[in-house]
Amino acid sequence: MPTALPPSPLHFDAAILGAGAAGLFCAGIAGQRGLKVLVIDHAEKLAEKIRISGGGRCNFTNRDATPAQFLSANPHFCRSALARYTPADFIALVRRHGIGFHEKHKGQLFCDDSAEQIIDLLVAECEAGGVQRWQPCSLAAARAVEGGFELDTSAGPVRCTQFVVASGGLSIPKIGATDIGHRLARQYGHAIVPPRPALVPLTFDASLWAPFVPLAGASLPVQVATGSGKAAGRFDEDLLFTHRGLSGPAVLQISSFWQPGQPLRLNLLPADDIAEQLRQAKAGSRRQLGNALAGLLPQRLADAWLARLDLDATRPLPEVRDKDLQRLADSLARWEITPTGTEGWRKAEVTAGGVDTRELDSRSMASQRQPGLYFIGEVVDVTGWLGGYNFQWAWASAAACAQSLAMAPAPA
């Protein structure tokens, strides 16, 4: 029998690796511009990271997003894309799709019903652009050839004029995160800013943390800071004690700034002049010290804190020495503690680091090393704060890329 010929590759103007927020959004815009677009993704489920985000309601943008809320080794890179596709632009799209939403906290916008609504929006935008989607479909190899790229996929060979890498970062591997985007970038000569978990709980030495283990689940508003100079971060958010360390919005935010070996600086009662309140309580009350402190802090934390300082919680306030009240106030306002690590990729919401933006065009996300190659979304070294900023970067970088993609010339 004659040998079967290998299948001829299908041709597309653009192939996009990754069916997440950035990849689907880029595909929808490009398809509606008239390009023939293919999206491939190895995961069984579509856009799983969107589905689980925001407690299942997807914090899809932040109304107040500016470049100031993004971290990068090249901090000005994100300005162009964020200026040309704003939160107002995505909010208008959400409204056109009839999705109800609300502001939860500090400009953070969530779906009223479900994150599935954002996925449905992206799918509808892709369908409006005639986008083809192969999923699950794995990429075995990508080669630059004359006129574009050849892709070897589990669904067959593909030829494309432009290749967009929107494969995300390393966070949450159980839903399919891999380093394929970084590997592809290196293949074409791109540098990678070392990836690290971001928006992630911080952990501490077990023996140091032992007195705080019983506080797991306790939370309170705090001010937290770390670093110095331009690398410093400071946030006023809620803190959550865990069995292994600290979490909650305050710590997730500061984790993007924290570097190994650096201490955290915490004020556990930032809205109060603790020393003055304790002095006034001493002058006008015979309450026990523990009860007075529990009026300012969660009861469990108040008890643990006094035990930590070897102060008698049952002592009436008038009998507590002024210097002990001052020591208590200082310890609450200036708690310094050094994490030993993070909860890692399994708990990180995003990846800091990634494809070095100094080798990308800020207006188009195009590679400056390989014509026709683009990188968008989380695979790039741009990391937003907690609160919808990373989704806004996905939309903005995708839009910048999609608007720059070109239709392949018609065959002669």
C-alpha cells in the first residue's frame, strides 16, 4: 500500500496559545477585525482561572487602575496598553453583554452572579469573530518559517502568519499552569525575569509561629509594609492569621514586594493612637487589661499578645505600669516579623516575573527578536496588585496585540 501522506497544515492569520483571559480576548478582537484566528489550549476546561477567580464571581477589573498599580523590571512598559484600553472600555463591554456587577472594595468590580458570565462574554466575542478553538489540544513544537510559523499540535499541523503566546504563568498548577510560555520565549532568544509566586500567603518558621497557630482564622484591618526606597510597598488592608503564617488582602498585596530575608512591618491598630487610648482607659476604668485590649483587637489575638509580652490579662488597668502600657502600644504599632517563604505556586494568584518586556514593543506586544511573535497577559513581566488589576492587564495587553495583528496577504 502507498505510504499515507502527512496531513497538510491548516492556515491561519494568527494562532494564539492559551484560552484564558488574554488569549480569548485577543482572539475575539482579532477575529472581529476579519482575521482568521485559531486558539489552542491543553487544558480540559475553558478559562478555569477566570472561573475560580474572585470567589467564583470574577473581579474582572478595577475602576481605578493606573500604571502605578503594576510591578515590572521595566515599570513604564505597561503604560501604553493600559492607556489605550481602559477599565471603562471593558466595563462598557460587560454592560453590552447585560452582565450585572458591583463594586466591592476600592474600585474592585465583581459579577453579581458568576464568573461564568465573563467566560460566556469572551466565548461570544470569539464566536462573533469566527474564531476556531481547539481544546484540549497540546503544542509539541513551534518553528519560525518563511512567512510565519509552523506549529505541531495534537490536533494536527498548523501554519500561521503570527503566533501569540498567552499561556499564563506558573500559578495554580492544578488547573493546568505550565512554563510553556517561558520556554517558547527562551527558544526565540528572549530573556526571562525570574518568575516567583505573587499575591500569595507568607509562611514562617514553625517554632517562631507556634504561639500564633491558635489564632488561625482571626482577622483585622492593619497596615503592612516591607522594603525601602522605590522597592518599598505599603498597604492598609485586612490581615488573616493562618496555621502556617499570614494571609488576607494585606499580605497578598505585600507579597509582591517582599523579598526573602526582608521583615514585614505591621501596625495592628493603624486607625488608633493605642498608647493614648490605654492611658485614658487606665485613668477612667478598673477593667482588666485583657478586656480593655479585647475592645480594640479580636479576643484571641488580645490574649495571645499579652501572653507574648508576659503581661497579666487579669490585672486591673490602674495597676498596670505606664511603661508596660507603652511597651504594649509600641509592640502593636511596630510588629516586625520575617517570613521564611510563601505558600508557593499552589496558592499564588499570579506569577511575578516572566518574559522581559525590554525585548517587546509596548504598543503591540510584539517580540523585537522574532517577527510575528507576540506575548500577552501573565506570561509577561507585568504584575498587578490584588483587586482586578491583573485582569485589566490581560484585557489591555490583548487589545494592544489584537489591534496590531495583520491579515495575511491573499495568495497570488
